[in-house]
Amino acid sequence: MTQQTEKVFSPYQVFMIAILAFIQFTVILDFMVLSPLGAILMPTLKITTSQFGFVVSAYAFSAGASGLLAAGFADKFDRKKFLLFFYVGFIIGTALCAMASNYHFLLFARIFTGIFGGVIGSVGFAIISDIFKLEVRGRVMGFVQMAFAASQVLGLPIGLLLANSFDWHAPFWMIVGVSIIVGIVIFLKMKPVTEHLKIQSDSNAFQHLAKTISEPHYLRAFIGTILLSTGGFMLMPFGSAYGTNNLGLKLEELPIMYGVTGIFSIIFGPMIGKLSDKLGKFNTFFIGSIISMILVGIYTQLGITPLWVIIILNVILFTGISARMISSSALMTAIPSMKDRGAFMSINSSIQQISGGVASFVAGLIVVQRPDGILDHYDMLGYTVIGSMLVAIGLIYWVDLYIKKREASKSLEELKV
């Protein structure tokens, strides 16, 4: 951590940022590792692009369902215990993926992992909302979202090397090992998070869920989440197959591409987080969206391309995506009141996973692999992603406006008092 970060955050807050980042690292890597393994998995298990798309989306669908079921209970327990329960289930599910020997076993393992893994991110965001002020959440998100980049620079290259050296099961065993260490640290060092329990009503879990879903301001935010999740879930599952078959990359070049892109993402993540706190979260989101749309339009039209060109395009693309993720995540944490944070984050995560699952499944239907391995219609995915990004800009603008009006109203009330 930098000197500036130490001034802004207490030692325990620095620890929490680190542990939440490690949690995100393991969960994101578990999902992302399937994409580069796609080039190995499809021929090994003899599955089609639509079947592989369903393996990816099965995780998302089960994660979405469990998020909805858990939402009503999310604000009823100590967040530390809630987090540990689902993290242990996630570790067991990942171990099942490592043991899978055929398509149906892998499909079951992904569903099981999604049931537990899909809730973890929302609990983490609720914890961030509980212990960090809105003014510094951009920086917090910048560090926590470094997990996305770290999974590329460390996880994906190591995972691919393990898969190439042994077999495709090896990366999942690696995730299990890292996750067990993280789980032990959470159990021993993390303090209980119970402040939200002091203001809970007597309503049962299902009433709490229904009330949170029906809140008009929350509903608009949920629609924004649907659009935000479209891009990654549509393009990412077939990223490695597109790279090796359409762009002419070799399998051994994939770790280099993901690794270099990840290094730059790690460097830019905290910078983007700090920028979003200073420049404004919506302004940062808007700039990131413009960059992303331009690069998606270019990338999905490419043919055989040199590795260095692909790396440059990926670095710029993921910088834009990081700007969107960090700024929008910080904004979403500001929407719910304290008593609804756990439920809101669970529902939001659930909607993200379900809509992402639909996007991934649809992508598997749109993309067709020729007998020679070339993927057709990948450019159609690009057009769809660009369209969703355009609409998302409008919805995130509304979210930003709503938060500013609410904060201004609170300041006036405090002045009156």
C-alpha cells in the first residue's frame, strides 16, 4: 500500500481491503479460468460451442438463484459468518470441478460452485459499504477490483501453464489450495460485522426480500446491472477460442497475452479508483465506456493478427472495462440504506449472474465453430455489447443523479438540525 493509502485507511481497513481482494481473486479466477481452458476443454471432452456456453452459464444461473434465495437472510446474520459459510461451499464446489471427468460431472460441479460462489461477491460489497465511507469507495473498489487483473497476471497464466503441463483439472486444484489459506485467515483475523443488525425490523426473510425487490429506486439500479453484465459474459467465454482460431495465437501465447494485460490492469486499477473519487464516478464510467465500445468494435472484426497488436488492444480494452467496473461498483454500494445492504447486494449479484448466464448462453447459440476451428459471427456479439454499453450509460447517469440528490438532501437536513 502507498503512503497516501495508509493516511486514508486504518491498518484494519487495509487488512480488510487485502482480504476482500484475495476473496475476489479466487472467485473471479474460478469463473475466468474456464474461458482460456475452452480451447482445451472443447476437444478433450468432445463438446460443442453451445455445450461449453452452457457450462459457463450454468454457474451464472445457479449463482443467480442462490443470490435471490440468500437475499432475505443476508441482513439477518453477522456478515463474517455469512461470508465463511458460502466460501466453504465455494471451496468444495471448486474441488468437485477439479475431480470432474466428463461433461455432465463438470456441469454439476459448476452448478454447485455457483450456488455458493455467486453470493460471496455481494457479501463483500455489503462489508465495504459497512466499513468505508462513500468518498473513498472508489479507491477501495480500485484495490479490490485488482483481483480481476491479478487473476489474469497471476492466476490465468499459472492456470494455463498447469493445464498445459498436466491437464485441465490442475488449475482448479490450485484455486482450492489458495482458497483454503484465505478461508483460514478470514476465520482467525476478520472481526464480526454486526452494525446492521441493530436496525433490523421484525419482518421475516421473505418479506425483507419482497420489500427490497419492490423498491423503485433499487429496481432502476437492477436494470443497469443487467446491461453491465452483458459485455463480459458474451465475449469472455469464447475469448481463448477466438484468439487461437481467428487471431492466429498459439496456446502457449495465451498466458503471455493474459499476463501482460493483467500487469497493466493491476497498475491502472488503483489509479482509476482514485480518479473516480476525484473526477466523479459517472464521469469515469462514461470515459471507460467510450474506450470499451471503440475497442470492442475493433477487436471483434480482426483476422490473423500479431501477438503484440493483440496485447496492446487488450490492454486498452481492459483499461476501459476496469474504469466501468470500478466506478459502477462504487456507485452501486451507495444506493441501498444500511438495513437493506446485504439484500440489495445479493439481489444485484443474482441479477448480474442470471443476465450474464443468459448472455453467455445466447453467445453460445450465436457463435458457430467451423470444422477448421474458426468462429463465425463473433462480430455480432461485438455489436450487441456496444449497444448494451450505450444504454448502460443512461442508466448509470440516473444512478449517479439519484445519489447526488439524496446526499444533498441529507446535508440540508443536517444543517437544519
